[in-house]
Amino acid sequence: MSWLSVALVLLLLWAVVLHQKLLVGLGFKVRLIHFLLLSIMGGLLWPVVRGWERKVEVPVEEHQLGVILWDASSSMGKNPSIKEEWKSALEANAHGQLEWMEFSENLLPPWGEGTASQGTSLQGALVDLEDNLAKLAPDWIWLISDMGFQPPREMTEVLTDMKGYLTRLEVTPSTGGDIGIEDVVRDPVWYARTSSPVRVRLRRDQLEEATEVDLLFHLNGELVTTARGRFEKGSHQADVVVDLQAKEVGPILLEINIAEGQGGARLENDHWLDEIESLRDRIRILRVVGRPNWSSKYLRDALVKREDVDLVDFHILRSMSDMVMAAPNDLALIPFPVEELFVENIDSFDLVLWQNFNQDEYPFFRPAYLNNIRREVKSGTGLLLWSGTLPWRLDRGPLRELAPLVTTGKDHQEVKGSLLSSLGELGWPDALSFSLENLPPRSYRVFKGKLQDDARVALSVKDTPLITLKKFGKGRVAQVLSDSLWSWSFSDEASSHDLYDEVLGRLLLWLQQHPDVENKVMEAPLLVRSGKQVTVRLRQPLGKNSRALWTSRNGKTFSGKEDLLQGEESLKLEAPPEPGFYRLGLEGTDFEVEIGVRGLQDEFWSLARCEKTAAELIQSGWRPLKKGGRPDWLDGGRSQVLERDSGWPLYRHPIYAAIWLILLIGHWVITNRILLRREKGTRLR
Amino acid sequence: MVEGSGVQRAGAIRQLREEVFSHSKGAIQVKKDDLLTRTFYLLRPEYSKALGTLRQAGRVVWIETQQPLLSGIARLGGAPREHRIRSAVNIVLYALTGSYKDDLTHRKYLRRRKR
């Protein structure tokens, strides 16, 4: 009984005593009416008192209603099979009837603006639940999320109103000194060679002294930068922001690691890997022309008119032996900015085009510049070598390693004949091959040389290579061995007028490794989960029995248990248990593909750990019900008393208050009349 | 490119131009900052204005000179010869490099040097 009940009872007693005095000497009829009036008023007060304290006994027979708020925006939420695992695990434990509610907190930054992608936000879900608490009457509520749960300020009130119903089952129990990658915010689409910000949020579970953590960033298995995150004293979070840029186009694997030994107790949250789509709006080309001629002009015009090309063009207009009888101010020549181009900004180009340029003739062209080009090609830049009228020596220096066909500069020959296109890496469309091969035989001034072992011929005239290709590191090199290709556009054949542009377009796509011309021999998902099955499809059936070899970024090899048999085209493989970037190859074959293996990343959780945590919580008397309460079913009991709002609506209704007021006024009127009559000495009957 | 001098030669040039480019309104004198004045040498206006051009789609398709250019190189000496050589070199380099000297890098550099 509350203080209000006591106060009301005392008030009633006082009223009775007072009325006994008041009613002395009155007739029976008046006494009766007055008594009835008071009784009605008292009776109407009763539900108000009772309503506040109404206790409802709810027999519980094994089943209770539990509401699970499932964080669909977490990484576990994105995976339906994980939810199913959770469901079956909880239902198998007979925790009662479960009502699943999904919420999404894709409202990054953590609690900021944005649109929930799946269902309501957590706040919305809780407000909704609070409004329906009486109707739904859940016995317990679990909030399952993978974030170290810190509600926003405005949510604190909601959580308080939920009283003891809410139990936060955080799947990131304190592990005693752990640091993990909590979240990574980045643009899903990048532009190649354009910086994109990546923000990494680190979380630690202890508020120890200020500490620092090193992060490593890899793009497609290549270390691109490192950064340091600093936890201030007393802070759980640390943010690290870096600017990254991808050189390639297409899907890119972005991998972030906490440096070894710095991530604390749990290793699974020290690694993060995801896919980025890298686009290229324009190909940035650096062209150097050693001596202008019609071929170089024709190529310039072809490049300039392409909307997807951003051309930085340099022509050498003077040789070292020129005698120009003019003052420098009379010349419209600019210095060749070699340092700016080949040292400072060489990494900003997607393609370097070397046309009719013999660098050996120019002392200002230091060997270091060629080494820089070699380095860039190795890391993904394209190189297009285009012959001209000058001697073309590619048999020494870094170019020897890069050139698909090594020329010595002197063997410059006229070759006449029809073209032969080799279907293959350039992926000539049939129509293009047909047009090329049906061109009338013509003469080509061709440099001959030795084709390197790993080079391929894409186009030849008779048996002399005209266009050759080679892969070098992550980059590609193409070589055009004649300066007469422009003549295609002046052929009598109408179909050949666009051939030059089409072949050039194909070369540009191949050099930038554009997905449109990539000839994949093996197709596999870009991202797989560690330890799970992966389906891989081969363009051609396996030529012999083989095994899958997963080679990690640091050269560690994981060999699958599967025996891959000759003739198979669709392979089911087991992904390595350790997350990271892998090259998946088939032993003894050319099949190779890059795959990202994700672990329990960006998740401060694991299902096994959570089940264990839940079990431990239950065993240790975990109370998902009201404050201080304990569900009987945990002890094998079959019923329990829950305190709930009765939900009786009448006494809250205005009509109810109005009736009570009318009665009060009636009582006041009667009492006044009694007192008036008494003063006048008349008797009421 | 067509060169010539004298009234008769000028008439012949005009006739040839009209035959080849029937819809043209006549050659336009090269302006001070025209691409032709800076493909290799920086041509002085008093010499560059001796050149007339026709353009199609932004490209020079016809160049005519009021004074004989190549024969002048053979016949004359001193500054007139030198300037004819310079005009001829610029015309050849225009044919081989096109709009190259209109690239931003060159324009910025030359503008800076003029200051």
C-alpha cells in the first residue's frame, strides 16, 4: 500500500468523523442520502488507488515472451545465416517465445544523420517498444549488437523508461585489454588516382593511459600507407583518417590491419577487409615524342578527341646537335620539365607513352627517370612504346626488361602483307579482327627484334609482330612496332576508317586493365568468409588433376584439402581460416585469381563467444526481467508474479473526473444547506 | 600551302582557293597570337601578317603568303631571309604537331615569359 492509499483512507476516516458531528440531529432520509453520496465518491476513488498498484499475476508455463532487438546494420546482421544460427541457438535453449525486431544503425558517424537502410533505427525500435510495452508485455528484451554500446544522449531517457526490461547483450564483452577496429567509413566508389578519405574508428575496452596503435593499409595486397591512432587517456575511441588512392579500376580490396602485437587480447577484430569499386573518369596519359612526324600527329589527334583521355604531351623539337640561329626569346620552346614529370608526378599518370623517342641522345634524360617509369609500371601503370623514324634501341637499361619485343634500333624493315590478329589478351571483338584481317595487304615500316618469353603478339603482318603485349608486375606494356598504322584510316575500305581508333581504344583499355577487356580464366567471388566454402568457375575445364593453393600477402600458403580432378569446371573450395588478401591458384596451371578472405572483422563478437556469454549470464543469475526480479523458469518454476501497469483506462478519463467533481459539488451544496438550515433553526427532513 | 607575289600571282592563288574551298569567304590574315606564330619560332607580327589562312573545324587547311616564301629563302639574304625561314619552319611544325603548342603547359609558360 502506498502513501497515497494511506492518505486517502485517513481522509475518509476524518470525513466520517466530521460528518457524524455534522449529521447529528438530522432526519434519517438526509443521513441516508449523504451516506450514499459519500459511498459513491469513495467507491469512485478506489480504482484510482488500486489502479496505481494493481498487481497482475501471470502464470508462466515454460514460455515467456522475449523480444530480441537485432542489429541488422552490424556485420553479423548482414549475414542471414548468422541470424539463423542465433535463432536456433536461442530457441534450442528454451528461452521462451521470441519476437525478433530488427533495427539498423547505418547512421554513421555512429549516431549521426543518415538513413536507416534496414527497418527502423535502434532509437525508433525502442520508442516503438516502449509505446507498446503494456500491450506486448514482453518478459525480457535483449539488445544484440556488435557495437560497444553507448546510447546517444537523447536515448538515455528512453532506456531509463524501459526500466529493468532491457538487458543489453553486448557481444563485445570485456576481454581485458583489447583494441579492435570498430568501424571503417569510406566512399564505396573511388576514382582511380584520386584521393579518397578513409576513416577508421578504433575501440578499446579499458580506459587505461593514453596509448598509440599503428595501422597498415593495403590495396589489393599492396601496402599503400601506414597511420597511427592515439587513444587519449580515459577515452574508448580513437579515429584515424587517411587519404588513399587506387591506381587500378574495377573492384579493389581494401585491407586494414592493426600492427602485429598491438591489438590486444582478441585478434579477430584487428583486421578489416572490404571491397571498393574504383572508377576512372579519364585516363591521364604522359606522352613523349622524340621527333614529330605524321604518325605522332595522327596519334595526338586520336587521343585528344577521346573524351576519356587527359593528355600531357611533350615533343622534343630540337636535337642536341641543332644549330638554331635565334635568341631564346625568339623561340616558342619550353624547357622539358623532366624532374617534374619523371620524379615528382610520375605516379599521377595512368599511362606513359613513349613515341619515336631515343632517350639515349639526351644527356638531361637521366637513367633514374627510366627506373621511375619501371617502378610505376611494376605497381600498375601502363606503358605504351610506339615506334617512329628514329633508331629504336630497347636492348639495354630498364626498357629492355619492360619491352615485349627487344629491338636493337637498326633493323627497320618494310614488310608488306595482310594483318593477322591473335585473339587473346586484348580480347579483339570478332568484328574488329575480321576488319583488320580483311584490310588489303599494305606495306608497314616495322622494327624487328626478339620477342621476350613472357610477351605475346596481338597483331602481326605476315609473321612479323606489329603489336606486342607484356605484363610486368602489376602493370602492362604494349608495343606498336610500326609508325604506319594511321594509313588504315586512308584505305579505300570504308570499314577500315575507324580501325585506328578502335585498336587504340582496345590498347588503352588493356593497358589500364579495364574490366571490360579483362579475359578472366577463373571466376570467383571477390570476398569470401574464412573457412567457408567458395565456388570457383573455370573458363576451361582443368587439364589435369590439381590442388588449390591460397597464397597470402606475405607468401604464406594454405592448401585446400580438395582433390580437383581433370575435366572439372566448377570447383568447390574451402577458404583459408585466416583472413586477408590471397592469390588463389591451381597447382600446375595458369589459373589464378585474387580473393579477399574476411574473418570476424568489424565485429566485436563471435557467435560461439556470445552463446557462451549468454549461458554464463544465465547461470550466474542473470536477470532479464524487472529490477531485482528473477524469472522463475530459470529455477525450474512454472509461474511468477510480474508487476505491470494494469492499463485500466477509466479513471484516467475526463468523464470520470467530471462525475467525481459533480458529486463533490453536490456534497458541498447539501452540506451548505444543512449548515444554513441549522443556523436558521429549521430542521431538515 | 600556296605562295606567290604580284597581282597576277595573287589572282591565281585566289582562283585556286575558290576552286578547292568553294564556300570560303577568303583567307584570313594570321593574328598576333595565332598558333602559327608560335609552333617553333615566335614570329613577329609584321611577318606573320603576311600569312593568310583558311580553317575548318578549328584546323588550318590552307595557308597562303603575300610574298614568296621558299623562293625568298633562296634569293634573299639577311633578316628578310631569316624571317622567311622562320615562317616556313613554323608552318612545317604546325603540320607535324597540330595544336600541340596550344596545350596549357605551353601557353602558361609563354605567357609567363612575355611578362
